[in-house]
Amino acid sequence: MISIISEIYYFFFSNEHTGSFGKVTRVSIYFFMISFGASFGFAVMGRISLLIGRFVDLIDYSGAQYHHATLWVLVIMVALLRYSAFTDKGKPETEMENIQDYPAFKELIAEMRKVQGLD
């Protein structure tokens, strides 16, 4: 209950956060940090739990009864990553490469020169 009241005071913008009111709002900052940290930690632990589950599945499917499926998937993934890393080494095309060719850019440069007194 204290956290809810202090957090409501924190968002009460009509008063300046000084004196006892400022101390209450400072306590609310700690409540905010604790609650956001707990929710972030909960999310991270959930993701780690899912990752552990995936690792357990990979360990289960690496046996001979599954024809070493984990190793085959690993080899295929490494081969695909290597292929994608070494193909298309050319310079990526971007829209911003030839910005000087756009009429709007030329107009903008002309206007800037006029404002600066260069023309």
C-alpha cells in the first residue's frame, strides 16, 4: 500500500518534489526500480527456462535411436551459415548512396547556401 501511494505521489506533477513530499517521491523511485527489476528478472528467467528445455530436447535427440539428429542439424546449420557468409560479398545497395542526384536534395542545398549567403 505504501508503494502505491508513493508512486501516485511521484506522478502528481502539481507540487514540486521538495521537503517531505520529495522524500516520499524518492522512496517511490526505489519501489519502481525494484518492481521493474523483478519483472525483467522474471522475463529473463522465463527465457532461460525455455532455453534449458531446448537443450534437453537436443540432448534427447542426439542418440543413435534418432540417427544423431542433433549432429546432422548442427552440420547443416554451420554449412548454411558458412555459405551465407561467403556469398554476395559485394557492396550493399542503399537508397542513400546517390542522394546528390535527388532534386529535393539539390533544392535543399541551394536554399542552405542562400541562407548562409554563399550564393
